[in-house]
Amino acid sequence: HMTRMIEYIFDIIEKEICPSSLSAPVLLHYINELGIFARHNSQFLKSAAAHSMDSVPEMAAEFIRNFLEEGGNVEIPAHYELYSSALLKDLDINIVGQYPLACTSELVQIVDL
């Protein structure tokens, strides 16, 4: 059931952004901003587990499993390390130290609440 939801969301994103029509600088912008979320991924998973534990414990368990795969409460989550390493190796793009745009920072803060 999650697959259909994810496909639906990706379809919306593709229609809204239309990646094939973007210039290289705009694509780099999106890659850099996504890197901000990769830094916070493990904490998003932990929060999602806490918020879904009472209503859907099976989903909460899956979120916790993913949180632990990220390394739990480590300073540099595995997802961020993999994402940034792959970008550097494959595209010669360094996202380490990227400072997010204001709207991305606000979104991260909203999720942290």
C-alpha cells in the first residue's frame, strides 16, 4: 500500500518540477537542498515512529528499524554519508557544508516541531 502512495507523490513532484526541462544550475540547487534533508533523515524516522506508535505500531516498528539502519543518534547519519559520497564520486558535487535556503530551513524546523 505504501508503494502506490510513493508513486503518487513522485508523479506529483515530476509534474510540478519537470526535471527533464531544468538547467544544470537548477538541478544542482535541488541536489543541494535534498542534501539538507539527508542530514536530518534519521531524526525524521525517529519522530515518525513516535507519532505512529499508538495508531500503527507495525509502521512505527519499520520507522525504528530504518532509524537504526541510519545509525540511530549519530552525528553524521548513514543516509547523508552515502548521499554525499555518491554525489562526490559520481557527479563531482560536494554538498558537505551546504547552507540551506530559508524555505528549506523553515521546513526542517517545522518537521522538527
